[in-house]
Amino acid sequence: QVHLVESGGGSVQAGGSLRLSCVASGHTDRSYCMGWFRQAPGKEREGVAFLSTLGGDTYYADSVKGRFTISQDNAKKSLFLLMNSLKPEDTAMYYCAAEPSTWVSATVCYHGTREWDYWGQGTQVTVSS
């Protein structure tokens, strides 16, 4: 129903920045919770940043708050993650995800969504010290 394609990953030195993109196609005329997740080797998947397409409310994990910014384009066809002040511990595979939702609050997207229906393929982010 929804196809997500990610891009923008790469290698960067600590303190640098990257901007990840996730382009959506298919049934995108509905409202969604959108999320960015990451998974590092030996660790479980971690929710990073979330956005409700009903108004653009956002929510961030404590580990990235103040450094990362989640956003969408005006047409709500693309999701972005601006990553500033990157640290080696940010190294991970990053995934975007979508879940049909009528929630306005991105906080509810984070706490209330048990299963995310749609996932991108992932893009690798590597931060060197």
C-alpha cells in the first residue's frame, strides 16, 4: 500500500551532519504516524524520532533530542531526518517507517504504535571519531 525508499546515509566524522530522506509512494493520501528507527550491531532497534502527518507534531528520543530534527515536505511525500552534532554512538542502520493513524500527537505515535506496517530498506550511517 505504501512504499518507502530511503537515501542520504554515509560516513561522516564526529560533529558532522547528515540529512536522511524517505520518499513515500502509493496510498499516501491518508494520515500517518511516521518514524525513524535505528539499529546498531548487537543492539535492539531504537525509535529515534516521530512525526504525525496530522499537523506535523514531533517527538524525539532522549538520545537525539536537540541534535536531530524530523520533518516532512509540503506535499507529505517525503520524510527527512536532519542529524547534527553526530557522535560515534549514532552509528547504525537507519530505517523510516509509517503506520496509518488519526493521531495528532507524535508522542502517541511513539507510545501507542505496536506494529509499524511499512518500512524502508534502511540506510547506513557511520560516524567516526
